[in-house]
Amino acid sequence: MDPEGPGRSPRLPGVPATLCPQCGTRESEWDPDLGGDPYACIASTRKCFGCEEIGRQHQHIPDGAAGAGMKVVLFPASVAAAIDVQQHLA
């Protein structure tokens, strides 16, 4: 949809197009004056059970300095079990 080529803005030739950090689209994809289509993408909702679990576990991270730098990560259950065994044997 971008007439200047991938990653280029039709308004400013030779300058990389700005991608929205949230959705990953460019203005030129949506604006008909820039060669885009106002219906370029369709939004939908989907539930991610992994994100739900991360949100649940994130509630257990303490506020302030005690929780600084802590992240919630997902491991396959078999990997998590192996990590638990390894920690108990150490």
C-alpha cells in the first residue's frame, strides 16, 4: 500500500515511515490521499490465556524496590517442573 516502497513514507521520500508502536501500521496504509485504504485492517478481539496468566501472576510482584526489575515469564509446564526439580536438588 506504500507507493514509495516498504518502510518509506510517500509524503517524505527517502525518510523511513513512522510505525505506530501500538498497532504497527503507518498513516499511509489508512489515508486514501497517501494511497491507503480507510478499511485497511479490521480490528477484532481475542482472549490470550497466556496473557491472562501473566496478568494473574503479575499481581504477586511487590510494589516499590522489592519488585524492581521483576518480570513474569511463561514456561511450558514440563520446563517449569524440570526447573523445580533442579532447584530442589541443588
